[in-house]
Amino acid sequence: MALDSPDPATNISELNASLPAAGDSRTEGDNHIRSVKNAVKTTFANITGAVTSTHTELNYLDGSTPGTAVPSTALVVDSNKDITLGTGDITATNATFTGTSTITTADINGGAIDGTTIGASSAAAGTFSTLTGTVVTCSTSLGLASGTTVNDIDTAMAASPTDNQLLTAQGIKEFCTISERTGVVPTAKATQRTIAHAGAGTKPVLINVTLRCTSADAGYASGDEINLPQRNDQNSSNLTGMNWYFDATNVYVVAGNDNNYNTVVNPSTGIYVAADFATPKWVVVVRAWNQ
């Protein structure tokens, strides 16, 4: 009587489907049963409970390659717990990745990226409809929608600003916040007062000179100011009122050579009246914008 070879069989592939033959002795039947049981238990040595997977589910493992995604098969990681997906798509809901993940190309159409730096190792171009942040840092330049490129931030009003400098609020403040100096008004005709401005050897880009009332006089209240020149009539060869000029260091206030050099227009009557420059109830105020 023929038996499986080896007998008993150690795996299913060693079972001979044609045995036992029709004429074999029944006394050898127990050998065949033991061979079948031994082959099944040895082949499925790690199966210690019921297997509920269908043949279709089990077939997903057929053809899978550890570490590589194969169409219509199960995903199996390699010995390094890595897997290469190739060009296929993965759809996941509420996926969480821990550790360091490298994605060479990504198309993110929604959601948020929180708590991380984008482009920390290798910066590249980005397009945003709205950019909101606490600090925006540009290592080289900032391109504006108008086509202008900003490559420097001017925190102070530079003496020679470039076309590509962006002026900050501090720089604007330095330009717009003027230096103010006060001086004594001329107390006699044909005299001159010198008041230093804050140009530091450079002519200011703009100067404003006024008379400020320090005590009520000629219809003006304390704190009121009148722009100079104040009246510039010529009486024969004499000049009434006052004028001024400046250089890189000072502003010079010049009184006319007429006795009426100190007349101002009374704001209530519209009539020229003499202002009290002798006490004095007025000071000269010089404001200079420097670049």
C-alpha cells in the first residue's frame, strides 16, 4: 500500500491527492489520516484560533511586496517599517503623523498647517491670497504686487534713502516729527534775531517760522500763532513787518526798517495794530523738517 512521501507529510504540498488508491488496505487508513492532520498543523503552525477572513480577504496578501505598494494587495511594511506608495492615491480622514515625515510633492486643498516652519531647510516660492502672522521675515527681498521689490527696511530716516527701502513707522515719524526751537523777537526796527534750527549743518527740507503769542495781545490769546512774513508793505524806502531766511545752521528773522515793523492784523477787527514785542508777549517759533 502506497503512502505519502514523506510519511507523515509535513506540509500540504506533500499530500498525494491520489492516495489512498481504491484497492489499498483499510488498515492503512489511519496512516493517511495522520499524514493529513500532520500536514495541516505543520503548514498552519501559528494558527491557534478561528480564522474568520474570507478567501477574498486572504487573497489580498497574495502578490504583496514588503515595503512597496502593489495594486489590489495589502500594504506590508519592510524591515525598516517603511513603505513606498509609488504614484497611487491615499485617502485618509483625521490622519495623524508622528516623528519626521518627508513629502516631496504635496497638494493641500484645505485645513490648516499649525506649529511648524514652512521652508525651514529649503525655502521655495509661495503664493498666498492673504498672509497673516506675528512676524514676517524676508531673508533677501520682499516683492509687492505692484512689481516693486523691497530689499531693505529703513527704521530711521536715512540721509540718502534708496528706491527699494521700505520706510517704517519710526522712519516716517523721524521725517514727520519736526524739531522746534524758539527765540526772542526783534525789539527794534532794522534788527535781526538768529535762531539755530536742528539741521546739524544741513539745510532742512522744510522750515516754518511763526510768531507765537505768550500773553494775550493785539487780539490774540496765549498760544495763538501767526505765520511769518507778517506784513511786508513798503512805505517810501522803509519796509514794515518782518521777514526771514535760513542757511545750514540758523534761521534769521529780520525786522523791517519802518517803525511799524511790529504791526499785526487784529483777528477781530482786521486792522493792523502794534504787537508788544518789547515786554515781550511774543516769541519766534522755528520748526524744521530734516532729512
